[in-house]
Amino acid sequence: MNDTTTHENSATATRELLAKLGAAARSASRILAAADTGQKNRALNAIAKQLDQHRSSILKANALDMKNGRDNHLDAALLDRLELDDTRIDAMIEGLGEVAALPDPVGSLRDMHYRPSGIELGKMRVPLGVIGIIYESRPNVTIDAASLCLKSGNAAILRGGKEAINSNRAIAAAISEGLGESGLPREAVQVVETTDRTAVAAMISMPEFIDVIVPRGGKGLIERIANDARVPVIKHLDGNCHVYIDDEADLNMAYDIAINAKTHRYGVCNAMETLLVAEGIADKLLPRLAGGYANHGVELRGCEKTRAIIAALPAQLSDWSEEYLAPILAIKVVANIDEAIGHISQFSSGHTEAIVTENYSRSRQFIATVDSSSVMINASTRFADGFEYGLGAEIGISTDKIHARGPVGLEGLTSEKWVVMGSGQIRQ
């Protein structure tokens, strides 16, 4: 048997496995859609209990993944995301309780009103159905995704990275036990146990079984899924976030926001990557900011006007589009708010942008004309987060414009349908 035949056989077997998981998930989704809030919360609490009881087996499985990761020379950042300990398992358990405490969006009615015909109509929030989640090294995503999908009444098919396969299998066993204990179908949450790459291709091409795909990982993974998927995708490719400091800003506030937005954490999608400063205050503010960034070890890359004021490397055209995820910052001095908005419109990834100003009209202009999933006035971009927005948790941050946009919590994992209530009306 040649390599081509072997690959084809493997792909066929993987697709058959995914079709089996998909059919079971579709069946489970119908039961979940009818489950009440109490049933779903009991399942979440039962899973939390099982996680605690499976703690030793989860840690043992994770130790094996960590050994394999070190043997395969995973970098330190990936190993950190992969590692589980008692504290991280405790956080997973706490997160399940937090999701259980969130209001249930499913079944809520809005905009009920009567029409001249006598019918009453409005909209009801309903689950999406089956959600496929494709993610990389963080095994805690298995619990985050499972909990949000369950509470929103959706079945889930979870495909984690091969580097976390043993951890994900152990966590999946705890989830299955918790679902069984609660009386909900174990197939409501299924983890794809194969590490075959063709599993991703199968998941994104099965609209008969999966209603939406949520990819979480690097830009390359998300681009490939978005380009190839036959299933709708909730995604964001990158987070090239901007802060614009207006010439009518409070300079102390501007300093605090600009430092926090860049240095609070580097490897996150809501960190500022480009700072825009109005030329009217650049001479006053940039030297102070440069000192603050130097204290944090941030490399500065600036336009010509920036480099005339502070020491910085020359910014290249590519810097304005870059998501560094590192202690690197691009700085541009702009004439005014109009130039700032033009720059953002050209280079932003549509994630999060902020303005710092005391001018009410300019702040309103900024939020009205900047087309990103989160737009802020006098606040750090680091607040673009489901927990900070009061969603309790998030499945990811969407930069799409249809359905869910920004941090995607429980409501983002649901849709709406029209409901009509009559008393015998017929169309005349």
C-alpha cells in the first residue's frame, strides 16, 4: 500500500468518525435546546465535581503532554499555556460555577407587540445547535467551551491541539461523567480524540452536522479555516489595536492608558500595537511615554515626526498592520482626529480602538466613525474582554460584522427566531 492510499484511507476513517460524532451531537442538541436552566446548571455543577474527582488523572495526563512537549521542543510560551496544576484546575472549577450563575438567554422574548390583524409577535432567543470549536494548546479551553455551549443550549464538538491530547481526553472523561450524572446526554460535549489533521478539514465541511465553527489559535490556522470552511465561522484573525491621544486629552490620563494598553500583557489580542498622538501635544507627551516604555523594555518604532522627538527605530509600512504580541510598539504623530481615523480605517484589524480626549464632540465622532468591534473613550484597550464586559466568560472575540461581534459570550452563541401568537386569525 503506497503513501497516497494510506493517507486516503486515514482521511476516510477520520471523516467517518466525525460524521458519527456529528450525528450524535445533532441528536443531543435537540435535547439540550429543550433543557431548562436548572438542568443545564446541574450539569455544570456535576462537571465541576467530576473535575475535582478526576484531578489526579488530569494532572497525570498533563504531565505526559508536558514531557512530550519538551521532547518536541515546544517553546516556553506554548509550554506555559499547556501546563495544568492544582491552581489552574481550581480556576476551571470556579469558572463552571460562574457560568452556572449567569442568566440563561435561551427562551427569552423581546419586542412583543400586536399587529392590526390581532396577532402578537416578537423574537425568542434560541441555541445555534451544534458548535465546533478548533483550538490549540490550552486544555482549559475544553472546559471554557463546554460550559458556555452547555449553558447556551448547544452541543459541542471540541478539537484541541495534538500537544494537549492526553489532557483533553482526561478532561473529556470528567465532562462525560458529569453529563451522565445530570441526566443530559453525554454526547452533548464530545472531544475529538484523533490527532489526525484531516479532522479539522472534516469538521469545517460538515454543515449537516455542525452549525458554526469557532477557531481559536494562530492567524495561520484561522485564515485556513475561514478560507476553506463550508460551515459559518465566528473568528478574528488578529488584534492590531490602536490608541489615539487627542490634543485635548488629559495628559496624565493619556499616559496611564497608553502605558497600560501596551504593557499590561503583551501576548493578548487586545493589547495596543499602534499609538497615534496628535502633533499638538506630541512634544509634551512623547518624551514622558518613551521613558515609561523604556522602564518596561518596550521597543519603539516611529514615524519621522516621532523620531524627531524621541529615540525610536524607523517604522516600516508593515509596522502599521502588525500584531506584535510582544514588547514592541509602533508610534505615529498625526495632525488631528481625522488623520487618526483615516489611519485606523486603513490599517486596523477591526478589533479594538480607543480615543483619549476631553472633547465630547471628538469622542462622539470617533465612536461613530471607527468601524471596529469595540470602540472606547478614555479607557485602555485591555478592557475588550468578555469578563470585563460582564459576560462572565467568552468563547472568543469576533471581528466579523454578522451575528456575533466583539467578545462572544452566552448570547453570542444563540440566535433569534420570530414567534407569532394568534387566536384564530387568518390572512385576508
